[in-house]
Amino acid sequence: GQNIDQPTEMTATEGAIVQINCTYQTSGFNGLFWYQQHAGEAPTFLSYNVLDGLEEKGRFSSFLSRSKGYSYLLLKELQMKDSASYLCAVSPNYGQNFVFGPGTRLSVLP
Amino acid sequence: DAGVTQSPTHLIKTRGQHVTLRCSPISGHKSVSWYQQVLGQGPQFIFQYYEKEERGRGNFPDRFSARQFPNYSSELNVNALLLGDSALYLCASSGGTGATYGYTFGSGTRLTVV
């Protein structure tokens, strides 16, 4: 089977750093994606990891450990507009039938 | 450039009815995928089409069907609607079939079945 776990909700303060974890168990692995989704809107692409290590992109970084089936998304210098759901998704094969986690709803407080 | 466009944006249907949802991919994208997102959950894969051929199908009943047209636009059809079909239906387009291409999602169609 395919299973992806993320915390359901997280709360952090404006200007702080938050780490959103994702663990996965899938039949195969061809890459891990993070998407941001504001309420009522479409998911938007944040990052892609296929090799172990850290990928940094501005205030956002994503880490992958394939041996541990683990990834995290790191958000620095949090802003109010970062309040959204963050979706972890794994591509189990070369095709594009991504398996999504349940999403982590992040609330950034002033 | 226009992004992925979906229509309609909102829809209310009665149990047992049929619905057709439409999606136009980004110009030049030949792959279209459909996802169902129930409130509070992550998207679930329904179908992927590439060059008008079905390339993948998720764990959904036969009431769900789709097709892709020569201009790469796509339709998702759902027959005999159930209350549990109420969800946000997302269409995503991509330049290819590999994971490295990633997705660009449309804003979705919010379907409510009453």
C-alpha cells in the first residue's frame, strides 16, 4: 500500500522558523514534492527532492532521506501569508500518479 | 500565459445525476491528471491522460470516467452521483509524464451533491 503521514496542524509565530515533517511508505520512489495550498485555492509547487539532502529556495528548504522514508519542509522568517496547508506528495513510479499526504495546516500568529 | 483553467468553478447536483467537469491545460502541456480532494484531506489521484491515452487510473469506481481531446483539453465524467462525491476536483497539467515535470494545478471545481 501507499501511506504518507504528516501532522494535521501546526502553529507558529510570525518571524519564527517551522519544520513540517513527512514520512512515507510507498511501493516505489521517484521523487517527493511539497505543495502549498491556501484555503479554497489550487495547490502551488514549492519544492522537489529526488536525491538525499537539502534543497534550499529562498525562505523555504526541503530535506529528503530516502533510507528513512522521511522529508521535512523548513520555513524561515515566517510571514502571515504563509498560513496555509502544506502537502507532501510522493511519486511512486515514473508516471505521475502522485500520492498525497493529508496536508499540514499551518497557522502563523502575530 | 493562461494557466490551467477549469469549468465550472462551482456546481450543485442531486444524488443520482451525472456531471461533466472540464479542464484546459497550459499551452504546450500534453499531460492532464485529475484529483479529488475531500475537505480536510489531501488530493487523491483519479486519472492521468497523455497524448489522448489513459496512462494511469486511481482506485475509483467505474462511475468515474475521463477523456482527453486532440487539443489536450480533458473532461471528467461522474455518473450516478453520491453524497460522498462532494469534493474539490482538481485538474493538473504537465509537460511530460515523468515526475520531474511536476504539476501545475487549476483552481478546481467545487462539486456539492445534495
